[in-house]
Amino acid sequence: MNINNDPGAPLFSNALRFWELGRVLYNAVLTMVVLLWLVITWPHFRPAMTLGSFEALIVLALAANTCYCAAYIVDFFMQALLPSRAWRRFRQTLWALGMLFGILLANYWIVDEIYPYANQPPPAIGQGVNTLVNNVPPAAIASNMNFPAPLAVLGFLAACAGLFVALASILIFWFARKPKFAQCAVYALVAGAVVYSVLLFGFSTGSHTTTLARGQEKYFCEIDCHLAYSIADVKTQPDGRYVITLRTRFDETTISPQRPKDAPLTPSPRNVRLVDAAGREYAPVSIEGTPLLTPLKPGDSYTTQLEFDVPKDATGLRLLVNTTPAWPDHVVIGDENSWLHKKAYFAL
């Protein structure tokens, strides 16, 4: 790709002209890769031609274009450190290498994460992002995530790396007396923060409070597999205490192709509370049976008895099971513990 640049053009507009024209070709090539997979393997992908798959494709396209924006940071460093002719040649080489990496990553993602599940397309965002599990309709499935967990983790790590690089760039350019480069790094930092915040709060405000009936399961994503929780039994003792039997199940149908079929999984720490209509929370006073952190193999399940001491005036009791909140959870896109995100409860 050969795009002429005006030597006198401002720093940012110079980079913008090259990389945004390159973005058009970048998206065209990746789109061609997807179309070739559809045409060559048809009718394998016929069941995946749904609204949910189209929405998932948009999310992946946004992720690919977000990664593309990292080229600006490298470009600014090149302009600051290399002569004009050198950084222009290096810039074209960087675009070509990035394009090859994008093609490789797209093919890997299709082969590893999409092709094996073409007959299980994701539902539309209005139905949640969970795929069908054991032929249960999406409306009957609740999850601690309303955004694909692998993309949420990658997005969080990318945001952390981008924040570090941007802050380092600002300091380096400032002390090197390159105010224009430092200013561009500030713009890149602000733009990245805005995009990530829109995604974070967009998926949080788009979530819904859900109350599951007896026997319905709430899924927790463990990146390459899922654990399902449900209420197996509820008993009220003469003194007014509640004894709730919680079932934990390792759904073997949700294992990714890379995970060994007999590999045990240790659940993430769970926070279990009874919540009344006034929003008051009650922790269990005793726990019996199998501890909630006991590892499971695919297909295994166990039960745990949780005893709660609740005031007599408490009404509208619901059980909340969620991952014990940690600071990264609050800024992970689509996580139930993120800011403003609604919760999925169990009805008693």
C-alpha cells in the first residue's frame, strides 16, 4: 500500500490520512476472509445466519478496529524518533505486518471458536449472549455476563496496556520536549477511555434484573467453560431460619475445544446473600455439605446447604449468588459486578 503524505501536514492529520485509508483496506480484506469461509464451507454456516450471529460479528469487527488503533501510538513514536523517509517506509511495513497478523488471527478465531459451533448461534442481544445449552431456550438461561467473556477479558487487558502505554508516551514525549506528540498521546488516551466507557456502561444499562424460578440455573462463565447454579430445595425452620440447598453443576456442554474433557475446575469464590424487598442483605450463618470452592470435573455436581437468619419483617426474599466482587470486576464490560449492571436472583 502506498499512500502519499504531505511533509508539512500536522502530526495527527498526517497519521490520520495514512491509517484511516489503510483501515478501509484492512476491513475489506478481513471481510473477504469471512466471506470466503462462508462460500467455501457452505452450507456448514447456514444455521448461524441469525440476528445474534450478525450482532456477534459486529462486536468482533469493533474489537478488530479497536486493536487497529494501536498503530497510532507506534506511528507517533516513529515520527518522533526516525527521519521522514525512514518512518514512512517503516509505517508501510508496519501496516503490512499488522494486516498479515489480522488475517492470521481472523482465521484462527473462525477455526477455533466459530466453526465448531455454527449450529449453535448466539441469540440476539435482547435475549442475552448465552448460546443454547442442552436445547434450553435462551430466555430460560441467566448468566453473570451479558457480553462474551473472552472479549471482555481481552478488552480489559487491552485497556490496561493502552493506559500504560499512553501515560508512558505522554511522559516520554513531554520530557523529550515533543509537546505535539505528547498532545496526540493525550488525545489517544481520552479517545480510548471514551470508547471503553461507552461499552462498559452501555452493556450495564442494557442489562435487566432477573428472578429465576425454582430449578432454573444461573451460569457463571469461567472463560473456557461454565458452571451452573440452581436452588434444589428451600426449608423454613420453626425458629424462622431458612435452609437453602444450592446445587453447583459443571456443564460439560460448554467446554471449549482446547480444554481437556476430564480437567477439574475450581470455582471462583462466590458471594451468597439473601436480599429482601428493602434491599437488605443477609449472609449465611452456617454452611454445610460440599464447600462451594470444591473442584468439579465436567458433568459433576454437588449440593451445599446454606442457613440464613432473617428478621420476621423481611419480605420478598431472593437469593443472590455472584462472584465475590474484586476491583477489576467493576470495570470489566458486561460483568454482573460492573457498575450499574443488574443482577440475576433466585426466587425462594
